[in-house]
Amino acid sequence: MLSKDRLLGIMVIVAAGLMLYYAVAYAAVSTQQSIPTQNQAITVNLPYYAEVQYIDVVNQTVQLSIPAGGTYTITAPLPPGPGYTLEYVEVYFPTPLPSVGVSGNVMKSVNEYGFITSVYSPAGSITLVNTGQSTVNGTVVVSSVFAKVTYVPLNGQSTINITAPDYTYQYVTDQYVELTLPNNAPYSVQDVILPNGSAFSQLVEKWSGNVTAIQLDYKHVKLDMAYLPAGNYSVELLQGSQYVMPFAMLVKGTQFYNETVSPHSQVIITTNNFGIPSGWSILGYVVTVYTVQPLVVGETGGTFTVEANRVSPVYTLSQLIVVHGVSYILPPFIRFMPIIGIYVVYDTQFKVVNPLNVPVIVEYMPIIYKPVGQWSNGNLQVQVYQSDVAQGMWTSLVVQLPETATITSIVTPSGTVYSGYTSSELPWGSEFRLVSISPEGHEAYIAVSTLGVSQPGLYTINVHWDPLVVMVHNTYGSPVSVSIVASQNGQAYGTYSTNSSGVALIPVYNPYPLSLSIYYKGVDAYNIGITTLIKRPIDVTLGVYNVTAIVVGFFNQAIGKANVTMYRIGTGPVYTQLTGPNGAAQLTGVLSGVYQLTASYGNAKYSRFLTVNSDEVALIKTNILTIINGFPITTGDAIIGAVGIPAVAALAYAIKTFVDKRRPYHIENA
């Protein structure tokens, strides 16, 4: 049998060998780990968004009787369905009431005689005031306009599908559905396909009775569901940089031109038929086409067609007129059929086809436009030059802004401020000046020249901008504290922090694209490119998790008071925590990514790579045998000590003591 001393010696050799093996293996594993790819910020470029609005109109006829000095308040009803909010209340005066005024901050339409024809208020109520000396009796029509908004991301698709009407409404007089494309989006409306598969452009050519229920231009479609069938509508889109429109432009009506289309022929009108000033582009045409067909009993009248990419009818008439005498001396054999069509053509050219036996008269005015304006402190400044108004019958400054913008006033070069006017005609020299800010405040126009009256100079459009709402939370829905740097054209203009709810309000000062860089603990974690300014909050989810690091020794014993650090490779941040008696360190609020996880105790240091994409429990296995007086004894220390007899003796004594304690008996040497 082997003696106890020989057995102990063998055990020392085996233990030393095992420690040497594990030390070498540990070093090999540590050195073979490849360095992970550097962490990068998440970059998201939000698409352009089309806005689809379901607009419910509730009309009421109200009989007024307001005594002298008295008032009458009109209040909007409750929203007609879930998701609908009040846009504005309109009070329309079929017959203007000169002695009736309006109190409060409202918008109004004024005709050329200075009488108020309509008033608008987004507040939900309008108070009418009788400023006269006697009771006013009259009739007004109250229209309460409610809207429900949805957003459609534009990701290169060629169609947008719309289901109409929205049957959630109640007590509604009419419902409109409006599609709006951002002016700066490289998309344009091409056509509308009805539920029966027919195209709107075909209906225009066929003189369908409901063509005026569909209106469109480059960036808008409006469906009047009082005259259209229920079902699915497809708006066909064109895509390309040529379809980008300015947010502010001068729009000019040049002059009227005439063409006669002979029977059984056609005419094509292009920009070659007239000249376009340098710096201007063709927007489209206002066109009227008309003729009168003489017929006798038995003959059937026909019609002409107007063909272009986007034809929006304004008025159509086709009527059979029977001619007869006061007595039977002239029987009703002779008939006439006048045909009139008035259109807005949004295209560079159009064609009129005349299959009739009579000539067709075409009168048209080319409409041209020119981008203008500079933004300063959130307001638009437009310099109108004399050359801009020198030619043409009229020129207007037109502004179309995103839904986060509200136009508050227009200041002319003379300092006159126009505020609160919608679709108004105001005295202007020998003419009338057309001025309008839309009731919701996103669009405006003002005449800068009309016939012989013009006003070049600096115009200022004052705009109130709603901030962008950014909501930042982790994957569990809890708010996250971050700082957000906002920039445009690569230039930062402000840094904003989220509040306790994880919400940050980012101010904007113009309608152009911007970028948001979200910093978490100083690290660029998330970059967002924004092309369309909408009121819907921007929802950002950051991967922020909790990591539990457990540090154990060679015999899987817990290592307390070890210093644990996590470094997000390439970017930071660094998280630091000491382990407790159980060997665990809790690291909270750790940003997702690849980390170098390090545990150190004294001069002993151990590292591993850790990918964090959820709450993690990470084990750090060390080669620490024991800790004596705050100094770790590792397997490496033991091997080095094994070269000297004292270390081996100490190790042998430790193992012998351990083994003896495990035995049920103890044998002393003689």
C-alpha cells in the first residue's frame, strides 16, 4: 500500500498539474476571443407620410332673432364618432347681416362689399353680437367640421388605398375624404380608381355626372362621399424628383388664349404655344371648352373630351333645349345642346378631342409658378420683385405648410397686417385684394398683383409651429432619460432632454427635413431622419436592460467585493459596480450592444465579451483559489509557488488539512 506521505505527494503533483492545466486553458480561452465589431448608433430614416383625413360635416339651419345689443352663441355638437376631433365651426350667412358682428378670436370671410359672409372658430363655439339699434332676424347655416386623421407611409408604392365612407359617424350631413401628400415628397397624384374599377380620368372624358365629386391636383385628392359609391378607392401615384413642390411660391395667371377645334379633329396645347418667363415653371391650365350642337328629332348629341394626366372638373353642363312655337305653327322638331366644361388641368399639356359636327371653342389661361422665400426664426420672408409682377393678369403668393404649422398673419411691404381672413376680397386701390388663411391655418394666399394694381416688396408670413413630440422608452415601456440633438443640413440648432415621462418637445422653425440624434449617457444611440412634420408622436424604443454579473472563483466560490465594469466597445458608456457577498453585481440601465465585461480583484483581472439585448445574467469564472488578507491567490500564483518548496509545502499542508477534515478519523505518524 502507498504511504500517506507518498499519497499526499502524488496529490500535490496532480493538483499542481490540474492548476497548471486550467491556468493555461484559461489563458488560451481569454486570448482566443476575437474583438467584436464596434457598436454603432441605430439609424432610422422615417418615410414621407401621406395624410388621410375623414372629414365629417354636420350642418344645421338656425333662425336668429337677436335684440339690439344682444348676443347669440352657437355651439358645436359632440364629435360624431370615435377618433374624430373638432376642426372648426363655421357660421355662414346666406344673406349678410351688416349689424351682426362676432366676438372673440375668429376668422371671417368678407365679400367685396365689406360684409361678413362666414365666420370660423376652432374653439367649438361662436358668439354673434347685434351692434345695431334694432332686433336682427335672419337665417344662418352652422357647419361643424370634425376630422379623423391617419398617416400612410410612402415607401415607394404606386397606390394608396382608401376605404370610404367611414361608417362610424352619426348624424352627419356629409363626409369628405382628403388625401394630402407633402409638398417636398417626390410623389404626385396621377389618378383615382373607383370601387367599380373605373378610373376618374375616364369619367371626365365620358361626362359622368359625378365627376365634380372628385377633385385633385398634384398633391391632393378630395372625395365627396355624398355623391360617390361606398367601397375601396385607389389613388394612383407617380414618383420622381420632378414631383417635388415648393412650400412657398408665386403663382401667376398669364393671359387667356383661344383655340378653335374644327369638327372631327383635335388640338394639343403645350408650352410651345406661349412663352414662360425665365425662372418660372408651368403649373397647369384653367380651361373652358364649349359648343352648341343644333339637332333635330332623332339626332343624338355627342360631346368633346379633355385629356391630360390630372384634369379636375370645376363645372360641367350638357343640356338639351327644345325649340317650339307658342302654338302648333312651329312643332318641337328643332333642338340645341349646349355643352360647357370648365376644368383645371395640372399637367404641362392637354388635348381637346372634337368628334362633333360643329366647331369647339377652347379658352385657356396657363398658370405658372416660381419657388420663393427664406425662413427666419420660424417665419417666412418673401421678396417680391417688380419683374415678378410685371407680366400676367394676376400674381399671388401661395404658402402650403405641414400640419404642425399654423399661419397667424400676413404682413405686406407697407406694413398692413392681414389676420383672421379666409376667402376674402378686400379693397385694394381700384381693385380687390384676394386674401385667405385656411381655417385650420396650414395654407394661405395673398394677391401681390391684380390687373393694374401691384405691391412688390418684402412679405412676411408669421407662423406658429407646434413642436415635434418624441417619446423614448425601453422595451418594457418605462420612460428613458436621454438628450436629443436636433439639426438641419448637418448643423445642430438645439439640445433637448426628455422629462420624467420620457417625452421631449423638439421645436421646429421651418418645414424642411431634420435629424434627431438621441444620446443615452453621452452615447449616440439612435439617429432619426424626419422628412414629414406630423402631429403624431415619434415613438423611440431604446434597448435598456439590467445585467447581473456573478463572479466566482476556481472552486465556484462567490467572490465578494470584486470590481465589475462594463465597457460598451468603441462608444462607452462604462458601468461599474462592486459584487456583494454572493458574488453578484447589479448593473442597471445598460444600453444594448456588445460590451467588454471585466471583473477585477486586487491585481487579478478577468474579461469576457457580452452581447446585451435583454436582461442578462453573466457569469465571470476566475482562477482565484482563495483570498488571504485581501489578496487573491490564483492558480497561477500556486504554480509559480510550486517551483519553491515552501509554496508546495503550504499547498500540501492546505490540501492535507482539507482532506483530514473530510476523513472520519485521523492517524498520527509514529
